[in-house]
Amino acid sequence: MSQGMCSEPLPGYLEEIVDRLIACSVFADGTRPNHVLINEYQPGQGIMPHKDGPLYLPRVAIVSTGGTVVMQLTPPKIDVLDDAEPQSQCNPLQIILKPGSLLVFEHDVYEQWMHGISETTESVIEENTINCHLVGQHVGDLIRRDRRVSLTIRRVLKVV
């Protein structure tokens, strides 16, 4: 069984990003991120819906660069009745991630909701998109995928 992740210093350019997130109160100084995952996605590539898990502090910051994508946020299933199929307490949501955007989520959304990006070369903005008005998009708009690089910034709870 693993004792935890091995501690290594972040490169200087990532430390600068972490410093800015702390300065903007995205993370408290006592919960300084110590892990940055950098992923590149080409048009048509995505990531299956998932939860990040208990290895990390239940708060994540995702910085998007390159192309725009639509992320799906899927609520947990709940049992309505003992013999009924589990159902979502609300419908899935979408959020548009533009170049330079910062998405932060924590608590229930981090621990219970799934997040993912469809494997497609384009997305249509739907009515369940929660930030259209903030990013200048409208329901029905088509977003064509370009190369995207994301930085997933978080704190590993147990390092050795």
C-alpha cells in the first residue's frame, strides 16, 4: 500500500501561478497547492466523467489555456425509494471553459459530483449551461474545439 505521494518542489513558473491563486484567496496559505497536473487535449479528445478522489484536499482549481471546451457537471444519484432506480437530484450542468479561465470547485461538487469533457470536435451550448452570460455565449452557439492545455491545481493531503 502506498505511503503517499513523493514530495518534489514545483517548477518556478507553477509556483508563481500558485502564489497568484493564494493572493486571490482561491487557496488559503495553510492549504497551499502542492500538485499540478498538466494535460493537453486535441480536438476530439476529452476526459470521462470522474471525481478526483480522497487523495486531495476537496478543492481544485483548473486553469484553461488554448481552446474553449464545455465541461459537464453531473450530480450524484440518490435513492428516491428503496426499490426505485437511483435518480439525479437535479439535471447535469454544463460550464464553458474559455482560454484563461479559472474554474474552482470544492465540497459537495468536488466530493459527490462527476466532471468530464466529451470526446467531440464541437459542442452546442445548451440551456443547462450555467455561465453563458459571463462568457458571451448563447444557447444554440456552436463551439469548435482547438488544442487545449489545462492545469489542474490542488493539494495532495499525504506526501512523504
